[in-house]
Amino acid sequence: MSASIVIVDYGMGNLRSVQKAFEKVGFRAIITREHELIKSATHIVLPGVGAFRDAMKNLNSLGLVEVLNEEVLKNKKLFLGICLGMQLIAQKSYEFGECEGLGWIEAEVIKFDEGDLKIPHVGWNSVDYASPSILFENVPNGSDFYFVHSYYFNALNSYVIGHSSYGRNFICALQKDNIFATQFHPEKSQKHGLQIIKNFASLTKESLC
Amino acid sequence: MLKHRLIPCVLLKNWQLVKSIEFDSYRTIGHPTATVRVYNSRNVDELIVLDIDASLNNEPINSEIITDMANECFMPLTIGGGIRTIDDVYTVLGAGADKVAINSEAIKNPLFIKEIATIFGSQCVVCSIDVKKVDEAYRVFSKKDGLLDIDPLELALEYEKQGAGEILLTSVDRDGTTKGYDIELLKLFKNALKIPIIINGGMGEPKHAIEALQNGADALAAAYIFHFTQFTPQMIKEELSLNHYPVRLS
């Protein structure tokens, strides 16, 4: 079965740039908030820039939390969270006060607060692999990717596939079964980023088993 | 490790990308989408495009051409020029930009920065400050209103307080001159801000890039050097790397 990719539109950030990255590597992706379209997809992408609280509020009010839980956790659809989309799968965030996330991974989202660090962490930073993942196929270890964020994903190391360093080491990529997530923006990271988009789009549920 | 960014900063005028010389005359760089394609292949780290028709002549923002450029741009794209309302920000981001650069509107109303940051996040707001040196003092310069009696660092601190994500600091005197960045200006800003500073105006050879990073710049914007000298982005980055400044090499 060919990939049917949806980019979840919940009013947070630049979805078109994610869509054109899929197009660039030869895949069609639909931007939608329609439950039925998300349910019929094989691949679900949750991008997003902006504040955690607003994002959760939007996901809730659009009824998307239930749909995502059902499709990703129960039906094991392939999922890619990007930037805020990665942070949202944590249990909670401390951005503008404590706020509950989707809770797919035991993790918290906390602010960088190391000394003289400039915040946000913005620009290209290298990613070191923590464990092998199909997401990084054909991407050399240590490649640079584009980041822009003030909060980071803090979790146990069990699902970590990539680390980066900004004042401290932090988790910038993870995989838990069918769930993939990156703190960096593959859609803004030129050839290596496009390779990651391609790797994700080329996956099938069966290939993960 | 976080890399220092090298960022072409060009102007959009009459559907062409151009480079200004001391904010006065213009040299044509080329067709927007063709130029973006070239930048993409030459390993620059971001792109800033300022629409001067929209900012100077009150024309609507050219969202058609922004869309065309964004479609070719697989790196962060900042669009500025003539952004006066939240609707303008929606238009520009909807056309595919990742960040907006705000200049004149924020001088009049710094709360505009806060408004954008609240809705779209600080990472989305680049505050652009144009500076001119007059009688040994630095003052904010407005393309429309000329020299203003505003201290650029005070303005930058105000922007930071309102939630700006980055400062784009341009020396009008050095713009398009290849004389090097205004290091004295940069020194005034060194360690004063918690947000990144992109220095702009005057890079004519790789050693200017080193000087700027030595003196507190986080990222380097330029245009003239990429189009009207023998130096390529890669050559500048190699020189920086040799001098132990982390950069993204291809």
C-alpha cells in the first residue's frame, strides 16, 4: 500500500514548509484537521512552532487528542512529531506554567536555563546518534540540523536516538516503536533534513516489525 | 555544537533581488527563485529577504513572490519590509516564511513585537535595527524618516523585553561597502543581550567574519560578498573553521 501522509493542521505554525519538503522527496502530503482524513492515513505528521499550552488547547478543542491517541497508540500508525510536535508527546511542559501533554512518552519539557546561554537555541547544531534508527538512514552521524526552541525534552534514555548539545546534552530525536520525533526541523535542514523526511515517508508499518 | 550562521540578506525590489549600497543605490542580484535555488545549493544557513517596495512605497507585501521563494527554500526564510499588522504576519507566514523581520513599525510601537511573539512565538520575530554613526554616536536610522534620536542598544533591549527572538543589526554606513562590519557598534552590543545578534553590513572578505564573531556577533548577514567578489559562502566558512569558529561545512 502506498503512503498516505497527513500533516495535522491545528493552527500552530508553518505547515506548508513541511508539506513542500515531502513534495520535494516525491511524496504527497495533505494538510488537514479532518478526523476522517487522519483516520484513513498511513503516516501522521505533527509539526508546530509556538507555545505548548496553545497547542494543547487547539488539539483539544479540535477533538484531535482522541483521534491521535487512537491512531498512533492503538492503531500504531507511523507518526512524526517535529519541534513542538515532539514536545507535545511528553507528559507535561513547564512553558508558561505546568501543562499536560499527550503523554505518550514519560518526559517533561523544560526551559534551557544554563548561565549565559542565548535563548532561543537557534541555528544549526550537530546531532549525535544515541542508537541506530531507520529515521537516520543515509544521514551521517554528526550532521547539522536546524533548531529553534527555548524548551527541551527531558526524559529517560530508553527511546533516544539522537542527542545534541547546547549548554547541556539534550534529546533531539527519539523513536518508540511507530512514534518518531525530532526537536530540529528536518524540513528546514536542507539535504540531510530532506533525507529524514524521505526515510519517514518510505516507512511502512510492516517494515518496523 | 551550535554553529555560527552565514545568512544572505537581500532586498526585493520590482520583482528582483537587489543589493543596496549605503542604503542609497542598488545593484541587481537576480531573479528571486533562481537566486534562492543557488543559495540552497551553496550551503548558506538561512535567508533574509526585505521587501523594500512594501516598506518604502506602502505597497502590499508581495506574497506571490514570497511563496515562490519559499517553495525553493529548504532552510529558514525570514521576510521583512512593510509588516505593520498581525494580518501582515499571517500573510507572510502563510506564504511560507518562517520568521518575520520587523523594523519601522516596532520603532513606533514596540508592543507590536510583544503581540507577534505572543501569537507566533519569539522564535518568529527578528527585530531589524538600522544604525548610522553621527558625530561619534550611533543613532537609529529609518529609511523613511531619516536619522532618529534613538540609541540602538536601548531600542534592542526594549525589543528583547517585548519578546524579540533575534536582532538584525545593520550598519547603514558599511552597507554594501566591503569595508568590514562596524566592530565599534558590535562592541556596544557585546554581552548586552540574551538573544542572538545577526550583524549586517560591510563584509567584504572572510577576515571580516572572524572580526565580527570575535566581537560578539552570533550570526553573520551579508550580500555583496556573495555576488560581487570572488568569495563564496564555503570559502568564508572554511576560513572561520580554520580559526576554530564552529560552522556548518558541506
